[in-house]
Amino acid sequence: MGMTYIPSTLGEALLLRAETGAHPLAGGSDLMVQSKRGIALAPEFPFPVMIITGLDELKGITLLDDGSVEIGALTTPAEIASSSVVPWHVREAASGMGAIALRNSATIGGNIGNASPKGDLPQPLILLDAEVVLISVHGERRMLLDDFILGSKKTALGDDEIIKSVVIPKHDFSYLFYRKIGMRRANAISKLSLSAAAVVKDDEIIDFRAASGAAGPKVIRSREAEAILKGHMREEIPALMDTFLEAWNNAISPHAMPLYRRNTTKRMLAYFLSAIHEGKEEGIIREDS
Amino acid sequence: MPHTAIDDKVVRVDALVKARGEARYVSDMSFPDMQYAYMIRSSIPRGTIDSIRIPELPEGYWFISAKDIPEEGKNELWMIQKDWKCFAEGDVKYVGETIGLLVGPDRNMLSYLRDKIEIRYTEAEAAITIDEGLAVKGGPIVGEDNVMCSLFVEKGRPMEEVFREADSVFEETIETGFQEHVHLETNGAIITIEDGKYTFYASAQCPFYIRKAVAGLLGLQPEDIVVKQTTTGGAFGGKEHFPDVLCGPLLVAEHKIRKPIKLIFDREEDMLYSVKRHPAKVTYRTALDKDGNILGIDGVVVYNCGPYLSGSFVVLQRGVFHANGVYDIPNTHVKGIGIATNTFPSDAFRGFGAPQTLYAIETHMEHIAKKFGYDPAEYKSRYFIKQGGETITNGHIVEKVVLPEMMKQVVDASDYFRKSKEYAPGSGKGIGISFYNHGGAFTGNGEQAIIKAHARLVKTGEKVRIEVGSTEMGQGFQTSLRKIAAAALGISIDDVSYDNPDTSVVPDSGPTAASRSTMIVGRLIERCAEEMKERWEEGDFSVEKEYEHPEGHPWDQNTFRGDAYLGYGWGCCIVEVEVDKLTREVKVTGIWSSHDIGKAIDELIVHGQVNGGIVQSLGYASMEKMENRNGHFRQSSMSDYVIPTSMEFPKQEWFLVDNPYEWGPFGAKGMGELVFNGADAAYIDAVERALGTEIHRIPMPPEDLEEVLRNA
Amino acid sequence: MLNEIVFYVNDKKIVFNGNPLTRLIDVLREDLELTGVKEGCGEGECGACSVIKDGKLVTSCIIPVGAVNGSRIYTIEGIRDTEKGRCIIEAFAEGGAVQCGFCIPGMVMAAYALLSSNPHPSEMEIRKGISGNICRCTGYDLIVESIKLASEKGGELWA
């Protein structure tokens, strides 16, 4: 059982991290549950822990000059969901995460650092090519979140690093799609999720991207599949549909409920693509509309 | 103070204290020098215990097991039979079987010690599913063929004769899964010694059951044990016999340790190591004429009981007695089999065996209707049983049956027939309907022959105290019963008290189960009150009454012939859905129900029961999936075994009919279980229509719907 | 670096020197004997242990006490005799929201948080506002109605 520290400043936290390897604990919604021991017992960890909930340096949402948005690691899903500068996909995912109480205590840094394939926030962030900013006593480095998350519960976080923030580049999508299928209609872990987006100009698909959550050891993006559509014209979508769906289907690897997860993913992608093909009004594509 | 009339709106007597957080549940209680207990359980479904290695225990810590049962005691929990042991000895038959109790003052230390206990087993092949139990996989668990209990009932002509006349025969098997109670308060109990007697504080439905179940462990009589019920945070059948499994080991521990000991399950323990609703497999073979009229139904009902009987035979009987639903089928033959397996023993859960067969018969009837092109509501209504109609057990329906009137209420309110026509099969929209009933109180003459309930009223000055063994567990009985007493006495409800029962004070009123409390105990209190009112001027006195069986209800418990129940509650439910074409998620867009409970003692309480029962039933049908792999339940938390939230279902529209019941207080019948018994079938009917397919099992989350559609 | 954790529970100053990973619920129930806070699941799923931390609804079973330094925490015991608390509690009693009662203190806290930020919620907003509080008894309809009643009866109280 390791020691537990409560650093008062980010500087202290980084020193602790470097010297003791203490794991950061923020909202508690993942770590406290994973290590729970029962009624009236404190969780125990086989490593030292530092509770960083109070570090104001890691909180807040900032719109940067280049139009990108930086979200501090300790920002909660509730704060993200109610921010007007955070991109739509991320707000949707944040507002559908767990229950209200969880959204008030969980953090974006924790959701990323925990790297659960069912985590709600990595999926839209990876869609948007978000970068994660890592900080240590030696300075900062940035990398694509897609590269940072290596697999289920595995990340590229260095032994002396903590997650400082997430930076989401600016996008101007013509069409947007997001769906989370939970175990129930609220307060649920994700069974499957999908986000997708496209930029269409003069009927040409300039950009097309999608991200599948809970469909493999980590969030799935397939640049190969996306390339099948990019650069083609809107009217070519029906001809490319099967090839694209097959490529996407090959990219995902759900280990449980494979039939459901594959078919549902296929149906959602087909629906989104059909909406683009039909020239639906630009914006958010919802099933009901 | 004005007197309370039965139709007056009153505030639930326990509402404020609970909402203020002042009610004391067992986990909120503590005693000086209190010790804590952890249960040590088997980790394999079947085998023999080779060795138990206990780490060296610090001073003041104890490991209690079968060896600690004194010579004059027996290692058995007396539920209905005495087959369920208090502590496993030699062999284990399910994952989670109690092996020992670790007791001591500090929970941290206990937790470390628990992790250091090493139990070695020789594992045997286990039978988990109904089919494995029937196939006697791994050798018999019970008897030679694993049949733990069985019965059959028949009505009308012999089946061979009926099937010879059939133009067609339709056979199908319908299955239901485990269901976990998820009472928000987990199981828990404290034992201490008060006035020289072993005294339990327990979250329980049936304090008198506990006394009876555990006394023999120390060679004592039930009267030697005192059980005080604590405010109970939900039960639903999960705290009927199961508290015995906590209290038995506690008593053996107390015999040695003689300090207060507290045992509270955390949620994971409560999920993994507690009783569940019996999974069922119901096969109907139905003889039909060329127009789809039913000539006869031959049914086989199999329930997965686990390795010990607990309440299973009574659950199975109720399942069989409800296997023909609300219908008067001219010829029926139904066989019931309770099969032994190596799962955690199944036991009582709201509905007590009836929901499984009611779901099956409703689905079966609806499938027949669709095959012959009839609207299911119209088709089912042709077979409604009527007053005087012969039941599946050759008894008769005594009360007036007002199902047609109830059906009209919900059909009109939901615009059922229009929607039923308009929503094409497979259109993504569907509406479904179900009819159901629930026999009130114990089967047959059980109330007279077995229970012999007592109830007492005690008058002190102008105040009256109710003394009964019945418990409040959320269903509202403290309010209902006080209202019955007050209304019958012509005094205010505020002048009537009714505390949580203490077995050393109150008479045994029978278990708080079987939808019997209002109907049976309520009637007893009404009778007490009638006499007390006559003698009101006599000063301080008490009146105690014993149950009296109404005349003219023949029953033979050996052949299962006669009036299985003294009266039934009746129900009708309509559910409307939209199924998401991309994700197969089902959105319920409307719920309508009508119930005949004789008379509502308190309409607001009934309203809450209707809402809650229907939502529990919809959870059962849609999302509550409890899987068992190799004897281990796979769902261990409230995040993987999900129950409905406030977002799942829309506001319900509900109706009652006034149909007073002759032998109930103010005309009331049982209702707590009835309201669970039918929404599942209406939901599945609606989903089937929305998808244009047939469904043969519940629960049906989206991923299972996907499988159904693939196989269609 | 913090060596002791200082926070306020129901306006009372608490100085905690023990294991910072101690669950907030255990400090509340075991040390402060605030047993109106209930443990239903121990993993933040059921809402029975809901409290208000710095104005926001949180589940006290997943928060380590080390994370509440400087925070103001209110439990059911801290609000039940306030005007707002009484308004909700009385509406729950009148509206038939209470059955077994185990989820109810947490549900009252959720209603308190909801009405404090949205004085006149629609039915759907109420359903969303309590969607993290699981109730096995009521089917929620009467809880929703009772919160609506509290919103109406409270009037200016919530503005």
C-alpha cells in the first residue's frame, strides 16, 4: 500500500510525481470504485497516490487565438457540457456521461487517463484530432490523444508526467453525428458509441471522419476507411457505401455483443452517409429529424 | 381530533421521518462494544471442501463455522424444509454458500484477515441451467433426477382425446431469466443479548420466520429468540427467507462471543450472494380448431431452484396455478417441475412464481391470435374467466370478474384498437396488451391450516396500539393498517400507533408476503376494531383475533384440487413503444393500466404501488439481465445489472375499478404483487409488433433483439 | 502539501487528520453520525449517498475526503430544517413520493440541487435531475409530481 499525498500546487504535484511516482487521483469516479473495499473501508492502492482535485492550475476551458479550445485536466463533464466554446461532439458526450452527480465530480483528465474503451470523452476527442498536453518537472509535451491512448487501460503517460490539458483544434463541419447507446436511457455506461463528421463543399466530400467507442480495446478511427470517401462527390456515396462500411467493420473489434455492435455501427454510419447523399440541410443529423 | 374515514387522504405515517433522514435502518444502528462480521463463502459451485486455512487471529477475532454449533443444536435453517444448512460442511453446492463468519472489532483488520483465508476444494462438475439440471449433469444434486418438487393439475377431458380432435397443434417454449431484487437497502442484521435473550435487529419481511429458522441451531425454541424488525429499505421477497441465512451464522457466533455483532452486506455481496427470482422455462402445446379456437392446453413449467428448497415448492405451485392466466380454457393439463441446480438458491420475488407463467401464457395467447389474424386483445377477451368459472385447479372463481370493464378503460384511454390497426408489423411502432391476476394470500387452506394468523389491538385511554407481526417494508402497510383500525373504530389515524414488530411483544400474524397483509391481517384488525368499538367504554383493554376461514372453499393440498385462492386481484396493462431502427433501443411512449384490488384502502399508496410494480416489470422484460456462468453471477454491481431510472418510462395513466371483496377489510384485496404481474407481457407484445417478429424470452435488451431479428 | 483536511459539513468546521482516501460517506456516517446519508451501492451509481458539495450534487461514496479540502458540504441533516429543505420534504410526504425511504434523503438532495438552479423545471427536466438517483419502489411518477409540487409551493423560495 502506497502513501497518499495532497499537493497544494501544480509544482508540488509534479515534484511528487517525479520523486514518488504517485498516481494522480482527481474526481475519484474511476479509481475509488476500482479499488473499493466495502462499507466503511478506505480504498487501497498498490502505489502511492496524490489527490489533485484542488489544483486550480488544471481547471477551466479556454478559447485559444487559433480557434482551438483548451480544456484543463480537472474540468468536469458538467462544465464541459455547459460550455459554449467546446465543440458539439464533446459537449454531447459530456452531457451523456453517467449521472449528474458523476458529471459534477469526474474529470476529463481522469476519463482520458483511465483509458477505458467505454470511456465517454476519448471517442469524440479522437474524432476531432484532439491533442493531450502532458506536463512534468522537465516541461511539457503534446501528442495526439489517439496516440496517447495505447489500448484498454494503457496510455503513453510517462512515469513523471501528469495530464495537464486537452486541446481540440477548430473544425467547421457541414454534417455532424453522435450517438451513445447505454445500458439504459440515463446514468449508464456506454454499450456502444459513434461520432461522425463531414465537410462537404460544392458537393465534394472534403473531409469525412468517424470514431467508434466501446467497439475495441480503444476508440477506433480508421484513416483507411475515411480515405475511401474523401475527395469523392456526394452522388458517389451509394457506390462507395458498401466498401466503406466493410472497411469500417474490419477496423472495429468488439469482443462482446459483436453482432449488435457491428450491425448497429453499420446502420448508424449508413444513416449518416445517406443523409449527406440526400443533401439534407447541413448541421446535426439526428434520426428523428 | 376528527375521525379518519377510509377514503380520507392521509399523509403516509412514515414519510416525514424517512424523507428527513431520521429513520433508522439496521446499518444506521450501533451498540456499545459492537463487533462486525464478514461472511466467508464458497467460491465454487460444487465440490468438497478439503481444507480451510485461517490466518492466526489476533486477540478478539473469531472464525465461526459449523464446528461452533453446540451439541444440542443442528446445522440447519428451518425454512419450509430443513435442507439449507447454516454453514457448509464437507460439500458445497453453490457459489456463495456460507462457510464461516469472521468476527471482530475492526473492519480493516477483518478485511485483511478475510483476504488471507485459504479454502481448498475438490471441484465437481456443476449443473447451472434448467437443461443441465434436467440432464443431471455432474450427477444428481437432489434425489436421483434433480427433481426437487413437482406437481400437476388437470381440468376437463384427457389431453390425448382433446389433441385427437385438433385441426392444428401449436407448441412453443417461453423462457424468463434471473431477476435480482435490488432493494436499495442491502441485507443486514445485528444480534445482541437483551434481558438474557438472543435478540436480532434485522431488515426483514418476516421476523417470526427468523426465530423459527435459527432457534434449532442452538437447540432452542423459537420463543427463546427475539426478533425486532428495523425500518426496512425495500424487500420485494428478497427479505422473506433470506434473512435466515444471515441470522443463523450470527446466532452461532453470538453463542460464543456474547457481544453485539453487526453483519451488513455491501452491494456486491448483495448482488452476487443473495436469492433471485427463479428462471423459468414454460412449454405450451395447444390444440386448436380450424378457426384458432383453443381446445386445450398442455403445459410444462420448469423452475430453476438452485440446490436448496427454501420457498421453491410454493413458488412453483403458484406458477402452475397461474399458468392459464385469466382464461377459462376448457381443457388444461399443467405439470410443474422444480429442478435442482448449482446456482444460488432461487426464492421469493414479488409475484412469487406467477409472473413467469403469466408472461408465458400472455405471450402464447398473443402468438396464437396473430397466427390466426385476430387482434390479441379481442382474442384474449373471448376467454376471460367469469364468476363461477372453473379454475385450473377445479375450483371456482368466487368474485365478480370485471375484466371487460377494465379492458375498456385502458383500451379507450390508449386508443388501442386504432393504433393496433395502424401500426404495421415492423413499422417501428407497436402497442401491446396483457391481462393478469394474482391469487391473494396463502394457497388453498394455508391460512387456516398453516399460518393461523393472530392480530391484536390494545387500548390505553383514548389511544389504540396495533400489535401484529406484519412489517412495513415500503409498501405502506403501517399507513393502511392504521387507517383500517382508525376508520373501523371511528377515531383519528393519529390516535392509532403501529410500531415495527418485536416478536416478544406482538402475536404472529404470519409472514409479510403473498399479498396477504391487507386482505388477511387487515381484516383481522378490522374485526378487532369492531369489537373494540362496541366495548369502547370499558376502559383499557385489548382485543385479539385469530384468522377464520370463510365457508365453502374446498381445497386438497395433496391433490391440488379446489379453490387455490380465496380471491384474486385482476389487472390489464397496455404499453406503447417505438423501436429505434438504428440501435434497437426501445422507447416506451405510453403505459396504461387498470387494476381490480377490491377497494383501495389508500389511493395514494396504491398509486405508488401500481407505478412501482409496473416499472419493475418493465425492467424485468427489457434490461435486467443477470447471467450465470459456471455458477458465478456475472453482474455484480448496479452499473452492470441495471434497473430503471426516472428517464426510462413515461408517466403512467392508471385506473382502478370498485369491486369490493366480501372478506377483505372495507372490501380490499391484495395488490402488492398483482401490479408486477403483467406489464412485461404487454411490453414484449408491443416490441414484437414494432419489429414484426416473435420473441420467446425475457429480458430483451437491444443486443438480444438484434439476435432475435437475425434468427427470424 | 496538506497534512490535515479542513472542510465544512452543514456549516460546522471539520478538521480531518486520518487517511485522505477515506470515503467522504464514511466520514459523514461513521465519524459525524450523519446517517441520513445512505450507502446503496458504494460506486456512485445509485445516488442514495448524495450530498451537496460547493453547491453541486455529488455522491459521497466515491469521493475521498482528501478531495474536499476547503469545501462546504451539506447533507440531508443540514437542509431538513431550512425553509427550502422543509418545502421539498413536505411535498414528498404530501405527494406520496416515499415508500421504503432508503433512496429518499438522496432524492431530496437531488431535488434541492435541481430547484436551486432551475426553480420551475418541466417534467422532463425533473426526470433528468433525478436520473442519477435510483428508486426501486415508486416507479418515479410520484417523486416527479412531488418535486413539481415543491416547485409550485415554494414559489419565490426558489427564485
